[in-house]
Amino acid sequence: MEELREDHDDGTVARVAAIDIAKASGMVCLRVPHDAIEGRRVQQVWNVVSTTNAILELGDRLVCQGVEPVVMEATGSYWRPFFYLLEARGLDCWLVNARDVKNVPGRPKTDKLDAVWLAKLAERGMVRASFVPPKAVRQLRDFTRTRTVFVQERTRHKHRVDKALQDAQVKLSDVVSDLFGVSGRAMLNALVAGERTPRALADLAKGSLARKKAALIEALTGQFEDHHARLLRADVRHRTGHTSSHRTGRVHWSRFDHATMPSGPEWAVCGTILRRSFRRDWSFGSASMRPPSPLLRPWPQFRLAIYSDIQLGLLSIFFPVDL
């Protein structure tokens, strides 16, 4: 720990701490007024490992020093333990944008100097805190963003399946509007199971697609081999995490386990959203061939659906107001 005395006090915040955060540790800079000499400030710089006990000990020390704001730079997700634990300790934590605290060009850049620079900026009121939502909203964000990742991953796997079909000269996606609808899945299942006759595959068409049998026969005439069937079967197993039959290529799905969701009324909406997302998937042979849910639209439309359908309910849960 280093202690430095300065002979001037031109700050607007009397007691301030700043943390330059790395993956495994954080460099802390504490700046407080001198106990005996008016106008002089005392600066202490030391390193704190990013473990729970070390951060809680840091929080106790900062509380004893009467620190007003604790400023830290948003560094990946490494700031979260420091922010959440110190905030729970009762400290006023500020998360600042790295763009707003950029160091002066030409100056040496080390963890200690960055922490000192951040503390001086906060001391003079030259930084502003970024918005960090409350815990309930953060958890809701985690679920919605996780769903976004699932949808994007599902889209990538759909493209991989179509790429395998294109490699086999099977132009099914040119005729079928939804390659993973009821008819498309039936044909893909048959291809994986070993059926290669275009007419037999075209006979699996349902609904309005049955009127396009001539076009389907032409599109299904290609060079689909066992190699492509193994690619599709392996892609399904990778996508689902379930074992598929080597003979039929069918995958047995288990329903989304809502017991893994947090309990409480505020999570009822989240559970409904995720269960609907998992029910209608694109696995070959899935029994969950339901009509498209309005929540399965691309993310911008999904976000609008959330806002239009449940925003009032969420607001009433997270921010209750007595009318």
C-alpha cells in the first residue's frame, strides 16, 4: 500500500475511492482529507484480489473511511462482483464509461495510475455514473438475452442444414417457404432415415404444399448421400444435446423444466416466455409441431411484443405504486 500527501485540496468530493478492475484483482485508490492539516489530501493505493471475502473487507474499510462514491470503470463483466458486493455493503457505487475516463495521451498507463486518475476525476465531479438497473430487472434481462442467444443459435443451425442440402443438390428451400415446418421436417426425417426417392419424399407434403408435387420432385432430385444424412444427424445431436436414433434420425425431446426457474410471481412471465421458446423447436421428428407463437418472431418484434404485452405487469411487480 502506498500513501501520498498532496498540499492542495481543490476537489468537490471530500472522500472518494476508485477501483481499476482487472480479471483477478482491482487496484484501489482512496483519496481523503488529511486529519490534521487543512487543505491537504492523503492518497492510498493498494491492490485487492477479486474474491468475495477480500471485496467485503474492502467494503468495511471504505465504510469506516466515510467514502461517499466508489467509482469503477466498466471492464467486461469483471466489475460486477465489486459493484454488487460494495453496493450491498451500503456504499454509493458509480459505474462509469471507459470512454469518459480515458487517460491523457502521452502519459504512462498502469493500473495504479489509472486508479489514481479515475479517483481524481471523480473527486472533481468530472465523471457521471452509468445506469445500473435493480436486481430484478437485471435478472429479467439475463433471461431475455439468453433467449436471444438461443434464437440466434437456432438460426445458425438452420443455415447449416440448408447448406448441407445445397451441397447435396437438394433445392428444397426454393420450393418450401418454411424448411422446418410440418412438411419440411417430414421430408428431412425421411432423408435422414434413408429415403432417397423424390416422389416418395414429395408425397409427404401437407396442406397447400401438396399442390406443388411436381416442383418438389424436381427440387428433391439431387445427390443426397449417407454422408449428408450423418451431417444432419450430428447437427441435430449437437443442437439438442439429446441422443437421436441412427436408424430414423428422430430426436426425443423433453419439455423445458420450469422447476429450474426462480420462484415467485415476478418470474411467471419469464417462465412462460422461455417455455414457449423451447416448445416449438426445429428438431427432426419433434412432436412439438405447434403453430408459430407470436413470441417466436425475430428479436425486434419479440421485444415489441414483450413491451406491448407485459410491460405494465412487470412495472407493477418491480415498482409497486400505491394509487
